[in-house]
Amino acid sequence: MTATVIDGKAFAATVRGKVAEHVTRLKEVHGITPGLAVVLVGEDPASQVYVRSKGKMTVEVGMNSYEHKLDVDTSEEALLALIDQLNNDPAVHGILVQLPLPDHLDSDLVINSIDPAKDVDGFHISNVGLLGTGQKSMVPCTPLGCLMMLRDHLGSLSGLNAVVVGRSNIVGKPMAQLLLGDSCTVTIAHSRTKDLPAVVRQADIVVAAVGRPQMIPGDWIKPGATVIDVGINRIEKPEGGTRLVGDVDYDSCAAVAGAITPVPGGVGPMTIACLLANTVTACSRANGLKEPE
Ligand code: NDP
């Protein structure tokens, strides 16, 4: 069997197209331009790349992008003052603080200082609680993108066995909540899980969010399962240079799975598309308007 490749890049382009249409309507009918503020502290190279591409795509869908680049030694007080200013700025509908923050800053404190209605990453404790209790919230972008691809590919997820490998607050846990919300039977695996291969073999849906290059081989995958690879890992190529790989061993998994997301070109583009979608949702809610579907 050769797996269907789930084309996250193409799907993300479709999502961005819908966001752009909604933005046009907000501008033309209501005179409102959604705005996304991204705050970057320090000069982490990967974070710089993410922030640049978020800014570019925000503008491409017709929204305003506000980038705030702060020195690595910015004080907590100064960062909280900036967030307070953005919370009170009516032109800003979404606020994203790029993680990880430098060690001297308390990430939980900083994230929880964002107005939950503008928390387009969905990491504020209020949004986490709303998601966990099945209420309307801001949903974290990476798991939301994974869920959209799963629904698109499989239709109803009801009753399927889903195994999420990884229990981080930004991917694993919210992913599990979303799958539970779609009536999957969910297992969350992590570094202490006993006999991980046997656990993964039970899964109709595998979501790998571990951060370990090519950790999951094809013989852990149930034939026909759908594999969503969240991992982004840079490895050395034998001939020199580097390349990006996921948390699953793509070739051996693609030989067994029913469908699989590639890295790059799978989950990554969907994450940014969902960030833009969340910003439009936040803008619509702030103005008492119908939300995008
Ligand atoms: P974290 O490091 O926060 O979490 C990793 C999780 O994997 C932990 O729960 C850890 O378990 C678990 N784990 C580690 N080693 C093993 C192992 N040997 N067996 C089973 N579980 C293990 O990572 P993130 O969730 O932030 O990110 C995961 C991956 O996804 C990374 O590659 C990251 O780059 C990528 N990513 C991609 C995004 C995208 O847009 N595509 C967005 C966000 C992340 P424990 O809790 O027990 O330590």
C-alpha cells in the first residue's frame, strides 16, 4: 500500500483564500481591517523566520501586521506594558507572543496577560479551560490545522482510535482535546509510556508531536492508518548540508499508512493559515459579526 499524501500546502492555500475573502468583506461592508500583532523577544533564528513568514502572509490576506521586535534583555515589566498597550488597541484583534521566550521571562505570566479574546494562539489559561470544557474558545493553531486535515481526509472521526504522541501544552494536549471533541477514543503517549510501539499500533489516527527526528517507524503503524506528522527537525544530510524531517520515518510509514502528511508541506503551512483564520475570528467576535465557518 502507498499512502495518500495529505497536501497541507495546498489545503493551507485554500484556507488562506477563504480568510482573504472574509477580510475583503470585513473591509468593504464594515470598514474594518483585521490586525495581528506579533511580538518577538530576542534573535532566535527559527523564531525570526516564523515571525517573518507570519507577517508576510498576514499582509497577503489583506490584514494589518504589526511586528514588535524587542531586545533579548527586555524586562518583564516592559513586555507586559507592551501587551497591555496591544490589549487596549482597537486596531489589534490578535496578539501572538513568539515562543520560546528568553529564560528570564515567565512565559505563563506573559501569555496569561494577553486579553483572551485576542489570544490567537489559544494558549491563555481561559482558552485552555474553554477548549477543555467544549466551549467556544480560541483554538491553538497547530492542532486546529491537524484537525482540519483529518476531517477533510476522513470525514467523521467518531469512534476512531487516536494516539497523540507528545503531551505539550501547545500541541499534544490541545490536539487530544480536539480529537475527543470529535468523539475519537484518545490516548496521549509520552516519554514514560510503556511499549509505545504497541500503543501506536492500535491507532487509526497517529499524531506525532515529539521533536525527535524520524522516531516512529513504519512497523509501528496499523495498515491504513492516517498519520499526521507535526515534527519539524533539522538533520544533517550524508552529502553535507541539512534537511527538514518530521517525527515519523516518512518512507517506511508511507508504505503502510492510508494517508500521511509530509514534512515540509504538511502541518507547518496549516499552522500559519489557522493563525490567520483565528485572527479573522477574533476580529469578527470583537465587532459582534458572524464568524467565518
Ligand atoms: P515538546 O518538546 O514541548 O514536547 C515533546 C513531547 O514529546 C513531550 O510530551 C515528551 O514527553 C514527548 N517525548 C519526547 N521523547 C519521547 C519519546 N522517546 N517517546 C515518546 N514521547 C516522547 O515539543 P512540542 O510539542 O512543542 O513540539 C513537538 C514537535 O512539533 C517539534 O518537532 C516541534 O518543532 C514541532 N512543532 C511543529 C509545529 C508546526 O507548525 N508544524 C508547531 C509546534 C511544534 P514528556 O512530556 O514525557 O517529556
